[in-house]
Amino acid sequence: MDNTFIEEMKELLYKERKEILDRMNGDNSSFKEEGATGRGDSVDLASDEGAFKKMEALNAMDAKRLTAVENALKRISENKYGICLKCGKKIPEERLRAMPSAVLCIDCKSAEEKRRTNY
């Protein structure tokens, strides 16, 4: 992989990291402010609880994505970016463009998904 491609991926990963962090910080602050007032009837509270659970699930997904992005940036700094963690082959640029934090080549990812569906 050439340096231009690596720099392009690094820029995409930094942008994705900023978006995730902004979303995690922004979404929580407005909900916490509203929830801290303690106002509302039981229907409001049930609705708030449902919204809170949804937000927790979204934050968990964002935290997982953030970890994947951070790991990809680390692999770039270690000159290991774009190498499949399972077989050691190059991950095609097309796959990395679609998913910059990918750690498996298409063959290894397909095999992993096939194993999961067989359980």
C-alpha cells in the first residue's frame, strides 16, 4: 500500500473518531440535563427509560466502533495496517475503503461469519 492511500485512510479514521466522540458527548448531555430535573409523570418516566436504554445500546455500539478505529490508527502507526490479523495477507484497498477499520481479509471474514451461523 502506498503512502497516499494510508494517509487517506488515516484521515477517514480520524474523522470517524471525531464523529463518534461528538455523538457520544452530545447525545448524553441533553438527556442527562432533562433527566436530572426529575419532572414528569409515570408515562414520561417510562418513555425516558426506554430512550435511555436505546441510548445506552447506541453508546455501546459507538464504543465498540471507537475501539476499532483506535486499533486501526494504532496499526497504521506500527506499519501493520491493511494486513489480515488471521492469515497475514493484504486486505484489499476496496475493502479498507468500505471499512477502514477492517482487520480481516474478505476470505477470513467470510469464514468467520460462516462459523458463527453454524453454531
